[in-house]
Amino acid sequence: MSRKLILSLLTIVASFVAVAVVYAQDGTIYPTDDDVNRVAKQLYCPVCPNTPLDVCETKACQDWRAQIKDQLAAGWTDDQVIAYFVEQYGERVLAEPRRSGFTSFVWLLPALSVAIGLVVVAQVLRSWKAKRLTTAVPAQSEPLADIPPEVLERLEKELRKVS
Amino acid sequence: MLYDLGYFALLISFLLAIYAAGVAVFGAQSQRMPFVESARNAALLVFPLLTLAVLIVVYGLVTLDFNQAYVADVSSRAMSPFLRVTALWGGQQGSVLFWGWMMSGFAATVMIRKWQRDRELMPYVIFVIMGTLAFFVGLSLFITNPFARLWHDPATGEIIAAVFQPVGTMPFISQDGQGLNPLLRHFGMIGHPPTTYIGFTGFVIPYAFAIAALITGKAGEDEWIRTTRRWTLVAWLFLSIGLVLGGRWAYDVLGWGGYWGWDPVENAMLMPWLTGTAFLHSMMIQEKRGMLKVWNIVLIILTYSLSLFGTFITRTGVIGSVHAFSKSAMGPSFLIFVSVTFLGSLLLMFKRLGTLKAEHELDSFLSRESLFLLQNLLFLGITFAVFWGTTFPMISELVTGTKITVGPPFFKKVTGPLFAALVLLMGIAPLFAWRKQAVAKLGRALLIPFIGSVVVMVGATLVHWPQHPYPFALFGLWLVSFVALTTLLEFWRGALARMHSQGENFLAALGHLLSRNRRRYGGYIIHLGVVMMALGVVGDEFFKAETQGTVGVGQSLAVENYTLTFENLRVYPGSDGREIVEATAKLYRDGEYILTLQPRRDFFITQQQPVTVPAVYSTPGEDVYVLLVGWNEISLDSSTFKIYVNPLINWVWAGGLTFIMGTLIAAWTSLEDKRTASYVLRPEAPRPSPAPVGG
């Protein structure tokens, strides 16, 4: 609640100081469109389906980008602007899901599944190799010229079946 | 009248599909061939009937019959005849019919071509394909009918879309149609959607054969794999073409400077491609070593189910997406069908596990088999990550009630390392022998590529480190050059061997190498295509530059060593019911004039939708991609431009082309294949027990 209050206060302050541009120490204008896009890139448009805010073409999104510009001009950091948007429109504006709470599952499960998969593959390979040892096929002699090993293998297998 | 004919063609197709599915199984179970043949004839008839239905829809779209609900929805007077034809797959009703039509075409081809060879499997193949088709034609018939007409109800003033005239209504003819979504009004409309649909529907053939093999207890033999290998390749090829064309289209139309946005619909298309790729590799183990029989069945079931799932996502808009042009009532029935297909197939497989006995043996962990398993794991891992990321917003909303977004940063971070590992495997796995690989020999084979790639990486570091200190990018460059060198060296070695043994010159040797061993060297060409695309991705990911700014007439905007000078802005009406705002700007590199660019913003008045059309200066090294994102509407004396410099992006397209060429080479019929095929499957003759070694 207090966070919301602080943010709304900050917005009010921002609207007072809305000079839109300020000059940084090296004389360049801040914030530039590039600064706005840097922040907007990390956000998704709150209304259009699946569109990052930096490329969205609707009027609403242009206004949001203008708002980001004002906020940056008022001295907000990138994180403060993002926090403000999350507060206003919910977590869905974040391009990258958070790594805490329920959304951490979206990050954890793929990693976990690959890790489990690696263990399974290792186990499978081990069992195949163990089978090879128990069947105790005599060691292969020198491979005959020009016959691929897999063909030799098949021939051997068929010969074994016949005998 | 004509539309009644279309409707009846649909109705009869539906009945025939159900008849064919039922009678095929009955005939097979009771061993009565006439029934099976009747089923086949019924199945064959579905194709011309659906063709008729499709032609009637196209006729309505081209002649602008605005009494038709579908025509009023996706066609319009302003659209060119070309676009009116493509509107067949531009909306839901049309695309569901189109899907069914493609599938019936595949079914007809496979039944004419394979009838003699696969008599035992065929009844169940008919059952699977016609069952699926009955579902899709049923959707067309009962839920999303392309032949619905518009009716005006004078009592309520409402306009109703219905096939048959509701009581107390009058026929209604709309003045003009809505027309296609502006983003779809593009030449790409002829390429990406149909190829994608061919890819999606094409996988039904290997899937149907796999299921038929399971039912008949023949899945342990390699017959189904051999029969459908080329079908799988063709479906996969079209899906690949669809992916490349889709990427190119997005780059040209969507105006965000990229080609892949990890949008749910893009992901839905990528997933069956990934599992299909795993399947194409994994079936090699079954062919060569008789291993992984269960796994291959799992992979084809997964691939086909994901194709259906992809269609489901695309066509129902269940996950909010820029591609979800149509919202519909067919969601629930579709979901049930996808689930039944997936779970039913798995259940069948478990019941038939006994018939899938395989001998698994391995001499060493250091063998091609191990790497194949690892590669399969990576493909599946990426598929899972993509699936999980795509569906997680829904899951989150269901579980916690919070809507969240899973955007590109997630997918890049999670799948990036897995893709890198795959590319590495792609380079070294072909050098591994089956069963056992001698370490020393492997070391010798990899030495030159390794040294070469390190040289490339050090060179790139010296040149780029000051401006682009990205360790991952350098790793990417190393990886790409390493894999490219290993693959090229394979060609070199093969050609050298032929030069020595046959006394041919280098080019002839290379040509013969390719033509004599299409599968292997076609595969290598595909790998080279992937490496080229990977290079493009590395360039785009790490070295991309962008800037945005507002400039007045005569003023300039600079990015890297390029400068864009704004000349003027003009507004004029365009074709297709749009108003065009076009900027003229001159592009300079290092102060030297290159060319004049005209980025524009088209505003479609009826749809109230803007489309940004980029102006691109394209070279093999990089693209300068300029967008007009804003302007002074009153005086027209200033414009806001966004400029992207996209390094190496053309390697993505060149890689895509190489990739497709390689697939064509690998899939092309060769004499050798024909011999094997007729030998393996003589219809009535007793089967020779172990299949001969092919390839």
C-alpha cells in the first residue's frame, strides 16, 4: 500500500517537473528516444496482445512512451519506471517473467527437465553398455576393407540367428 | 445455388470420411478385401469433393459475393484478385476447409501410390487419416461453415450468419467486405501460410503409418519408417520453408526490425519442427541399428499432436497473439480432439510395447548412438521450454489469477544455451562412428577445425572487442566457425578420396559425392545452412544497433557509421483503401551518399489500422532498416525515424535457402532407394524376416 502511495506521489511530482527534457552533464539531451526505448523494450504493451512497448504502434502506446519520457526526465530510474508500470497494469507488462513466486516455475521447469533428461540418457546408455558386456560377443577382428561396420554387424547377427 | 452445391460437397465428404474410416477397419478385422477397397474408393473421392468446395469458396471471394458471410469477412472491393484468392486461408472458416483439403490431397496421393505395397497397414492408415479428416470437415460443416450466408432479421434489425435461412429473415447483401487484416495484404500471403499448412498436414502420413503399424503389431519392423521417410522429409521441408518465409515476412511487414518474436503462433509452429527434426535423426538409429523403436513412435506422435496443437493455437486465439485474427467457438472441440489424439496414441503404444522389442547394445559411451540420444534430449528440451513458456501465461492465470507475459528474453535465455549445444553436436556427431569411436582418430579429425576456429575467434576479438565486449558473441563466432569447418572438411575429405580412387577432378568428385550419397551429403548441406543461420542469429543478437530520433527537414540522425538525412514528407491516398505517409531520406555511410530511402506508414481506413513499411538498404554484411514511426501532422516538416543496423542478417535468409536446397537433395528419389523399396515390401509374398540394410 505504502509503495503504491509513494509511486502515486512520485507521479504527481513528475507531472510538476514535466519539463520533458533536461540536459545531462555532457550537454546531450536526456532522455532521448533511445533512453525511452531502452525502458520500453523491457515492457509489454498493456492492451495489445503480445507486443513489446517499444515497437507498438497504437496511440495508447505512444502515450505510454511519452509518459516514460516524462518520468525519466523527472529523474526516475529505469527500475522505478518499470515498477510503476507493474503497479499500474499488473505483472503482464513485464517482458521477462519474474524469478520469484509462482512465475519462478517458468524458469525452473525447463532447466529441471533437461537435467532429469541428462540423468535418464546416462542411465539408458549405461544399461545398453551393460547388456553388451553380458552378451559377451567375441571381440571384433580387423574390419574387412570396404564393408561398413554396421553391415558387418548385421551379417554377424544374422549368422548367429541361423546357427 | 452454387453455394448449396459447396455445402453438399462438404456434407458428402464428411459422410464419406466416416464411412471410409469405419469400413476400412471392419474390412481389415474381418479379412474382407472388398470392404477395404470400398473404403479406399470413398477416401479417394473426398479429395475431388473438397476441391470442389474450395473452388466454390474461392469463386465467391474473387467475384465478391457479399451475401456470403465469409466473403464479407475477408474479401473486399479494394483488394486485388490475387489477395482475394489468398483470402481463402486468411480467415477461420476458409483455413479450416483449406486444412482439410490439403489433408485429403495427401491421403489421396498416399493411397494411390502405396496401395500395392502396404496392403496390411493401409486399412488402418485410412482409418486414422479419414478419422482426422472427418473431424476437420465436421468443424467446417457444423461450427465454422465457409458457406454461411448473411440474413437480415427485420424484427430485431440484426444481421445473422447462417447456412439455412432462419425463419422471418431476408437475404442480406453487404455493400463491401471487411477485407483481409492489413498485415496479411502482402505478397508473402501466397507463401508462408500454405507451406506451413502443407507441413502441418503432411505429418499425418507418417503418424497414420505409425499408428497402423502399432495396431497391426508390425511397429517392431522398420516398414513404417521406410515407407514414410520421404513423406516425413517432405512435411518437414514445407514446415522449414514456412518458418523461413514467415520470418522473412515478419521482417518485411511487422516493422520491429526482427524476424522472430517468440510469439505464441511462431512457437506453435516451431515445436512440431523441433520434434520432427529429432524424429528425422532418430529414425536413422532404427534403420541402421534397430534401436529406439519405442522412442521413434513417441516422437512421431508428439510431432503430429504438436502440429494439431499448433493449428489449435493459431486458429482459436486461445493464447492472445498478434496472429489470432479469429476468435471462435471451435476451441473446446479442438482441444478435446488434440487430447484424444495424443493420449489415445500413447495408450495404444503402451498396449503394444511387447511388439516393439529392440536389441540395444553399445560398445562405448563415445559413439554416435550416445550423441544421437543427447541431441534428441536437446531437441525435446527446447520443445519443452518453448511449450512451457508459451502456455505458462494461461497456467499462471488459472493458478494464481495473475496475467503475466513470457516474452523473448525468457525464450532467448532458456533456449539459447541448448541451441548452442545442438550446433556443437551438429558439428562433431557426424564424425563419430556407430558403436565406438577411437579418441585419437577423432582428435585428428577435429584438430584443423579447432585451430581454424580459434584463429577466427581471436581475429574477431581483436577487431570487435573495443566496441562489442560480449564473451557470448565471441563464443558464438567460435562455435559457428568450428562447426562450419568440420562440416566443410567432410566434403573435402570425401572429394579427395574420390579424386584418388576415381581420378576425377575436384568439382566432378564433389558432384559425384553429392549425387551418389544424397542422404548423407544433403544432410551436411542442411547442417551448413543451419550454421549460416546461426551466424546470422549471432550477428543479430549481439551486434545489432538501433537509434530513434525526431529530425526536421535537412537534419540528420546517426547510428554507427551511417547518417540519415530527412528530405521531405508527403501524404497521399494509396490502393487497397489506405492513406500513405511517406518520408524521403538520404542515407550516407562515412559521409558518402549511398541511396535514398522511403520508409512509410500506411493507414488502412476501414480497419483503422496502421502498417509500418520499412525501407531497407541491404548488403551481405548488414542491413540498414529504417522505419517511419512519427511525424508532425500539421506542418509535415519533421519526422521521427527508427533506424536498426542489423549485421549479418542476410546470412539467416541465405542459410534458409541452403537448408531447403540440402533437404531437396536429401529427399530426391535415387535409383538405390527405389530398389530397396520394392525389395522390402512385396505385397503378398512372405516377408524376409530381417530387413536388408539400406542406404
